[in-house]
Amino acid sequence: MKQAAGAHTVAILCPRRVPSNGGYGIVLKGWQSSAVVVLVALLVAGCAELDTAKLATDELAGRNNGTPGSEAARGYVLGQLRTFATGANTAETGDAAFLQPFTGGTNVVALIPGTDLADEYVLVGAHYDHLGSCPTADPNDTVCNGATDNATGVAAALEIARRVSKAPLRRSVIIALWDREEDGLLGSRFYAQNPLIPIADTVAYVNFDILGANLTPALRNTSFAVGAESGGAALTEAVRDAIAEESLDTMMLSVVFGQGRSDHVSLLAVGVPSIFFSDSTGPCYHTAQDEIDVVDFDKLHRQIDTGHRVTTNLANTDEPPEFVSGTPLVTFDDVVAASRVIERTLTDLSRFSPADQAALIEGHGTARQILDDGRAAFGDEDLGPLLVAAANFVTIMTHGTCDGFLVPT
């Protein structure tokens, strides 16, 4: 099957929702092997499954920038977008209108026009690059597939774009798939300094990076939304309202808890209110075992639904968010969220080393002490201990054997 034909078929036929993982991984890993397998995959899977499978296949060899795998990934997402969107690079025509080349990489940027507020824009994005080399637990498995980092994030952005194209919103929606995120956010940084759509007309950015991932069994139903305070009450309420409609427990955290490690940072730097959705970094992070088999697709679909609601809220509201600077580094609400996450993790304490167990217990004690002291007593002296506990937690979650911790089906 030719790539363009395959891309068009996926965009037209794949349904919106499917059951949870249920063993699709093995089939989808080889979905290109025959027309029969492709047809079966189309019948049983959704767009997110197929997008993830295509981007995380061994054939793309990690999607590292400047490689044939990167070119193939770019061709695939472009093939999807051109079926329902137009290129955002008005200086070019045809497929080139979807591309924004920069030193060592190429962003893919598409436009879905809005209705009565079409000259204002909501930016939705994810990085499509990954790595050329990474640690492996199996000498026979050396491909850095990057399924959760960040094929699933790209799949989320593409699916939201498909939905918007079927029911246009008041504001236009820009879909941006960044290159060279793994090299220091270079693709999104280049766009922020050389925007295809004026930054002044961009009301908000919605970022996806590492979705459909579980840190531990106890955190299967936990995810994170970072940085809503950057858009004041308008962005905070848009995100909170979207989260409230979903069964997934998405914790809202201040921007510092994102540790400056994803593309929302580039847009924040130029004053665009931004929200970053992520499952953080688990034991599969930047390993060759980050394959489609570890993706929690049920969770991914719920994250897509949440992201679509946020995008809809931002694109249709009469009062879009405005960038707010000088917000508190950490709030008492962050303490509440951090305490809940660490407390859940303690259920899985036995899967960690003694040293990591001690650090988790200490971090939980730090958060609990601040909570017990109360909101009125919360002050600058609490920031250091809490941020240390949070940083330790992020590091500890990457330890251990890569496992998707999928709910048995």
C-alpha cells in the first residue's frame, strides 16, 4: 500500500474510540506487513492506535532528526493533515506549505480555519522526533521506538485536529508537530521566534508530551496538567472544566513542576498562555522498550477527550486567556496534589529499591507536614523541601523495569 493511500485510508475510516489495549500491540507493531493486516487494524482500532503504531514502528528507527525515519514520520503526519487541513506556511504551496524548515530539522504546521473569530488562534502541538540511541534491557531490541514519547502525543494532536475539522470552532486551530524537541526544544523555539501565525493573535498553546503512560500500577488513573496559571483564571477554568468531565484524575500543577522539559516552555517564553498535558517520565522513558505494547490506549483516549475539551473551550470562549507573569512558583494546591500522588505511589512501594522507598516516604512526609501546618502557614520556607521532594519523585519513577502497568483485560 502506498504511503499516501494508507494515510488517506486511516484518516477516513478509523473510528474515534476503541476498547482499552486488549492485545492490539502485537498486531499493530507489524501493521504495514500486509494489506490484510492493515485492513484488520483499520476495522478494530482507532486513529490514535494507528497513528501511534505508524510512528513507533521499528522501521522509523527512532525518528531522530535528519534521518530517513524522521523523514518518513514527517511524511506520515503530513499525509494525515493534508486530508482535512491547510498548510500554515503561506509563503509556500502544496506540501511545502505545511513545513517550517530550520537548522537540522523541520516542523509540520497546519491550519484549520475558525468561524467568526478566524483571525485568532489556538495552537495545539506535540513533538514528533525521538532518539537515535537509548539504553536497552534487551540486546536484541535496540530501536528507540518512542511510543509514549512522543508518538502518543502526536496521535492526540492529530485526533483533536480531525475532530475540529469536522466541527469547526470559533477561533482557528493551528496544529504544530515539532522537530528536535529532544535536542533542547529547538523546533518549538524556532517557531516561537519565527511564528507562521502572529504570536499576538495566538490566544493559547495546548502541549502534549508523554501520554498513555503509567508510572506505577497505582497511578494508572493519574495524569498531569502543568502551567494553567500562565493564562490566569480563564485558562485555569478552561482546563479545570475539561478535566472535570473525564474519569481520568488529572492533577493540575504549577509550571515549575514541568521542569522546563517540553515545548510549552518555548511558547511561555514569548508570552503565550500554555498548558502542558503529560504522564511524566516512567521506567520506559528513553529506553528501547518504549514500544506500542506499553501504551495504555484507554488512558490515551481519555486524555484526547480532555485535550479536545480544552481546545474547544479556548477556541469558543468570549474571554480568551491573557498571559500572566509573576505567578507564585508553588502554591498550596500544588502541595495537595503532590501529596496525593506520592501517597498513591506508596501502595507500590515494594517495586522500588530500599533507597528509593526511603526517599518516597520522606517526600510524602514533607508534603504531609506542609499540609498539616495548613494553608495559612504556607510560605517561602516550604518551597525548597517541596521542590526537592518533587524532583526526587520524578527521578525515582524512571527506575525499574519498563512496564506499561496495563490493567488486565
